[in-house]
Amino acid sequence: MAYLMISCGVLLAVVFGWSAGSRLRSRAAFREFADSLAPLVRRTGPVAGLLTVAEALVPPLLLAAPAWGFGLATGLLGVLATGVALVVRRRLEVRCRCFGGGPARLGVRHVVRNLSLFLVGGTGLLAALSTGAARPVDGAGVLLSAGAAVILATFVIHLDDIVELWA
């Protein structure tokens, strides 16, 4: 269970860290994200700020208090998946600002991506809660788990680019 928890944690830490960082890199990037929330909420600035701060808290929480980190990540992913599903259902034209400013419109693949990450968060939470007393882990196993998670996180982050490449 320890390696599963490590894989889930690294995957979510990289995804949420990249997402928060893409918004915090400039005022313009943050404003673009906030503006993308306009079809769903009235006060876009505070909601964008709250989401960004929560996302930035996920990586350190996963390291310091894994159950809390997975809980926050899973809750955020539930909210984000619901928001994207509403955009898709209402047929709104909203650009994906999840990992920066890309040309892709939010669509079904974004709902599937967020729900898949939600399942990763839930799996990590269950693993964190069932791990109990710390067991020794092998360095090679940790490296393999973390490496695979980073590769998968890179795929998740660049999913829109990959889809565009093959379209």
C-alpha cells in the first residue's frame, strides 16, 4: 500500500503544483483563469483565489499529512469535475485554463480527466488511511513509483497538447 500511496501522491502533487504555478506565474495568467470562471460564478476573483490557494496546499499537505492532502485533492477534483461538467452540459464556450493558457475548450475529456484524478485521490486516501504504522520501503520501489507517477502527471498536464497533435 505504501507504493500505491506514493504513486498517487506524487501524481497529484505534480498536477496540482503545476496547475497552481501556472496561475501564480503572472497577474495576467491568474486573471485569465478567473475570467474563465465567469459562466459559473459571479465573484470570479475570490473563487479563483480560493481554488488556487487550495491547489497550492495539496503538494505540501500530501508530504506532511497524506490523508489531509488526499482529502483536499479529492474534494477539489470533485468540485472541478462538477464545474467542467456544467460547462459541457450547458454547451458553454470556455477555454481550459487548468494548466495555463491553451486554446482547448473545456469538453468531455476534461470531465473524464478530473474524474480519473478524483479516483486517484480516493485511492490514495484509502491507501493513506490503511497504511497505519510506517513500514520500511525500498528505495528502488519508491523511485519506480514516483517516476511512473511523474510520467503519468506529464501526460495529464499535456493532454490537450497530445489531443491537438493527433487531431
